[in-house]
Amino acid sequence: MSGLLRAELMRVRARSAVWGTAVVLVVAALGFVVAAWDDTRPPSAAQVAEAHEQLALATQVWEHLHELREQECADGSADGAADGTAVESSCEPLGPPPLLDEFIPYRPGLVETLEVRYEPMAVVVVLGLLVMGVTLVTADFGSGAMGTWLTFAPRRGRVLVSRVVASLAAAVPVALGALGTGLVGVVVVVAVNGATGDASGAVPLVALATARALAAGLWATAVGVGLAFALRVGAGVAGLVVWWVAACETALPLIVPVTRPMTLGTNLRAWLDGGTTYVVDECVDLPTETVCAPVEHVVGWTQGGGVLLVVALVVVGLGALSFRVRDVA
């Protein structure tokens, strides 16, 4: 088994699907970096000039209102002293005068930028590794290499296990390469643009987001390999995925809203975001009418992770069953 696994690792390392996926994910990560640059770039000279004009106008309005408030307070105090009645001052200050920062376009800090631009990279990693897992298997079936491989390693169970393990091993550096590119790029552009802000929560956010994205990527790779062993043709896998998204992820929750917590999209989102919510209309029958109102329900990350794990085991199991019972050309 160890020799078979070493051979699979060597083959996977040389596969164009792995290197191609790595390149595509790195390019996608650079897209998030560009978006982070656009979010945090310093204001232009025109924006600063416009902000000064708005500040001057707002300052004039504030000074005028401040004078009116002082005059009203003074008049109220004088009236109270004339009739001998004690007057309790209710004059509240207008607050501080406007500042220039209030009129300059808002720039998020490092933590907020990571939440908006780094965490969503997990979805891209999941999709890329799903395609990679499918390609690593369907290419061998399509070219006939799987049949040749079985002449040297006839025990199909070991072949499948070694392929799954090798695919997961290849997925780790591919995912970390993309995530690392995105992380370094976002941190660099935020620092260059001078928008770091309070970065005290950046380290735990990055650690948790990276761990969840990596786990989700490995899940997608295993699901892709299982589907490929079950269907053996890339077009068949693509058709099944499209059908599943259209029927089970989109149409079914609209027709039967109670199925929303069971969809893969909801559970994947719960895992990546540390929990998610969905809304279902619930109705109560009253003596005179039926009243319906939207009720929010919570799906925790533990449920999301559990559902994803069960799905991966089922898909890989079905792929193993199909691989054992069907002939390989």
C-alpha cells in the first residue's frame, strides 16, 4: 500500500490539473487583493478638496446653530429671573464641530478588509478543488490509463484509497498557496495604503478562516474524487452538479422551505462563517384568521461540518461501490 501511495503522489505531483488549479486559484486570489486595494486606497486630491468644501459649509451651519442655541438659552434664563422663578436649564450642547474625516470616503481597517476580502476566498478554493478532484480521476478513465494502472495494481480498493489520499495531499499546498497569496496581498496593500487601523483581532480571524477554508477545500476534493469514480466522465459530473444546484439547492427550498437547513449551500455557509441563519414563514391559526410571520432559524457550524462530513463519506462510498462492480475499459 505504501508503494502504491508513493506512486500516486508522484503522479499527482506531475499532473497538469494540479498545477493548473494552483495557477487559477492564485490569479483569483490576486483579484481579491485588487479589490482590497480599491477598498483601502487613499482619497484622491479631488476627494480631499471636496471634503474641505463640505467641511467649511458644515462648520458654518454648526456655528450658526450654536449661536442660536446660546441665544435661546440666554433668553430662557433671563425670563426665569424676571418673575423670580427658578429655571432649570435644558439647553443641551450641539456636540463637537464637524471634522474633516467625516467627509472623506470611508476606508476599512485591516480586520474589516480581511473579513470582506480574505474570508470569501474559501468559496473559490472549494470550487477549484472540486474541479481538480474530478479531473484527477476522470482524465484517467477517459484516456484508458485507469485500466492500464489496474493491471499493475489490481486491488481496486487500494487504488481508490491511494488516489483519494494523493488528491487530498495535493489539495493542501494548492489551497494554502492561494490563501497565502490572498492573505499576504491584502496585508501588504492595507499597510501600503495606511489603513491598518486596530489590527488586534487579525491573527485569530486569519487562523480560523484559513482552517475552515482548508477543511472545506479538502471536503470538496474528496467529493470530487468520489463523484468521478462513480460517474467516470467529467460531463456527467458537471451535469449532476448543475442538476443538484438547480433542483435541490435552489428550487426545493423555495417549494418546501423547511428543507433549507438540509441543503449543502446552507451547511457549507454555516461551516465557513461559523454559523448562518435562514428565514421560514410560520403560521398560527387564530379564531378569526391565520397569521403568518417570518421566523429566523440558526444553523451552527457544528451541524454544517457534520452534514458535510456525512455527504463526503456517502459520495466516496458510492464511488468505491461503482469502481468495484463496474468494468474498467
